[in-house]
Amino acid sequence: MVQSVITRVVEVASGRFASGHLGELTQIVPFEMVDEVLASAGRVQVRVRDLPSRVVVYLLLAAGLFSELGYGQVWARLVAGLGGADGLGVAVAMPTSSALSQARRRVGVEPLRALFGLLSGPAVGAPRWRGLLLCAIDGTTLSVPNGDKNVSAYGRHRAGPNGDAGYPMLRLLAVVACGTRTIIDAVFGPCDVGETTYAPRLAGCLRQGMLLLADRNFAVKDLIEAVAATGAGLLIRCKDNRRLRPTGHCGDGSWLARIGTVTVRVIEAEIVVRCTGGPDRAARYRLLTTLTDHHRYPATDLVELYHQRWEIETTYLELKSTILGGRVLRARTPDGITQEIYALLVTYQALRTAIADAALTQPATPPNRGSFTIALHTARDQIIHAAGVIANTTIDLVGTIGHAVLTALLPARRARTSPRIVKRASSKHRATATTDRNNYNTTITVRILDG
């Protein structure tokens, strides 16, 4: 019988720090960066334990990739590729769940918050439109474990006559770079606080050279003034019946108005969606923008551009469905929830950065054709094998994750429409109403309505 021997060399940190890694993503979140945030927060261990602070940070980040597992099982995957004492000089620690819990509390929130601050921002090569970095702002909700502390901190949704929602919920609001879907900044807190209340806290991440896309919920005077004060541009939808007094007219059918101290350009358009084999649909849009030069930024182009706002909806889909799988977060205290969310945002940002770096090597390939699911599962494999932890002398922007993504690119986005309906209802009984659930290829026509 012919036998073959496969030899694999694992390069990780030395000694008791060996378990602290994120597989190939460690090159995006390197040891030096983690050590820096720990030192700045005063969370470096006094003595070298079986669970040094750096190792605990990587445990929290890895837990963001294995959301279906408890911390003990996440730890098992961190050490699976280390082979015990094989060549490492030390035995791999096997901490109890209590020890892991104490270690997470010892590290606290600040190092994870600082780590997100270092990694957040648009990826290198983020697509631009006429020199402007496209960004989108929107909010979503996440469920947190039931318990008095979480209920007190976040509250519950009122669910009408049938009682309150089963789990407390928090609200997450983010600014995302369209195209790469990297997170520029994020805030979160109790769900009973509205999106427009959280939004001003994100104004600090905006600057000249950005164009922020937002839905009708954000078309409030104070927020428009806050965005304009940063120098960033704004393209936002507002209600069709909002009363605005024209102060000037542009040659492309748009017109000028004042909202507070800001001059905005109002674009009213009729959008007709013609479906192949299905019913045609028409809708009327009213957009507000601070880009008042109609020669440089034609109205029709801005109406078509506004669709890019849906990139942030895909970001939340990747966070809540692909990573979390619709699950409730783990932590049973508000501090633990804060720590867990920052760890989740860091791991998401690392994955999206890996995809964007890979896309840089193929200029004709937009980053949004990279499969987030493939990147996630490849990163999990790299953690289990403790592979690619330390970069080689020759830096490879692509790496194993990037190669997996580039080998199975998503098809170019098609012009098609799908009804906004519940695809999987909470009831097991068949709905009585007849609903067209088909997707249709579309042709979209935009007609600017003269103001």
C-alpha cells in the first residue's frame, strides 16, 4: 500500500501567545495593532497567563466568525491547527468557560472600540463617482439575550395587543462605503432612540469629497445642515408632498430651494420599470442634493446613482444573515454586548478589506462581485488550520481568501426587480392572498419632471 505524508509548517506567535490569531486575517489585524490598543487602554496583563490579553482579543474576533458557537468551541478552533506542543515549545491551554468569561471581562470594551477605530474607513481603491466617494447611511436592529440588565439598557419593541417582543433589541446605525461595503463609522444603542437622533454622532466621519446617500427618514433640516457643515455632499430622498419654495431653476428641470441654512437642488423624476413577462410599474421620486451644479451633476445621473444606497442594505444582510444567521447576540450584559458588537464590526471589516484588496489586482472587477460568503468560510478554514497568520517576506495582497473569492466571482448585477414581500412567513399556514413572487428582468426609464 502506498502511503503519503503531508507536512505542514505553522507559524504563529511564540509561547502562550500562540493561540492568539485570526488565521490569514491576522495580517489585516496584526499583533502590533492589537498590542497597541491594549496598551492604550491599560489592559495588558500584569503577568503572562494562559490567556494573555492579546489572545483574548483574537478570541473575541474569531467568535465573530463562528457566531453559532460558544466561546469554548471557538477556542477549540483557534488551537485546532496548533497540534498541542508539536514544535511550539508549550502545551496549548484548555481554559474552562469560567476562565474565558473572566478573561473577556478583564479585557473590557475599550480595546475593541479602539481596534474598530483603527480599521474603520473606506478600503483602498473604493469606487468613486465623478471624484466623490459614495457612502450610504441607514440603521438596523439586532436582538440581544433576554435578561434584566439588557432589558433595562435596550428595552423591548412594543408588539401590540399580543405583548412585547421576545428579546430586547438595540439599534445600529452605520455609514458604509458603497462598492467595497466597508464600514466608515458606526454607532449603536437603545432601540427606542430613533435613527435621526443617532445620525449626528456619525457626522465626524464625513468630509469634503464624499457623497452621502440616505432615505426619506433622514430628510430633516438639522441633519441636512449637519452634513453640509462637514463639506460632504448629500443625496437624499424626501416625501413627494413636502412643501419647498423654489428659489431658482436649473437647465435640466431641477430647481433650487432652501432648507434651513442650506441651498439644495430638488430633482423630481418619474421612474418607469418595464418588466419582461410581468406587470410594469411606475413611481415618482423627489430627491434633494447639495450638488447644485447641474452641468457637472445632471439630474438623470443623480436619480440613477441613488440606487447605490442599497449597498448598505446588503451590508446589513451580510452582518445579520451571513455572519449571525439571524441569531441573537451572546452577551448577557450591556458591556458584553458592546464588546461583542465591536468585535463583530472588526471581523466584518477585515473580511471586506480582504475582498477589496483582492479586487485591486483585477482593476476590471468591482469589489461588490466578491462573494462575502466564500470569504467568510475561507477565513474560518484558515483559523482552524492556523494558516497564514504571519506574512511572508513577499506581501501577497490576495492570499488564500482573495484567491477563493476571485475564483468564484458573483455575476455582474442584472437589471431585475423582485416584490418586497415576506419570503418565509412566521406562520406555518399558507397565505390566502395570491402574491406574484417571480423575479423579472427590467428596463428602467427615468424622466425628469420640470419644477
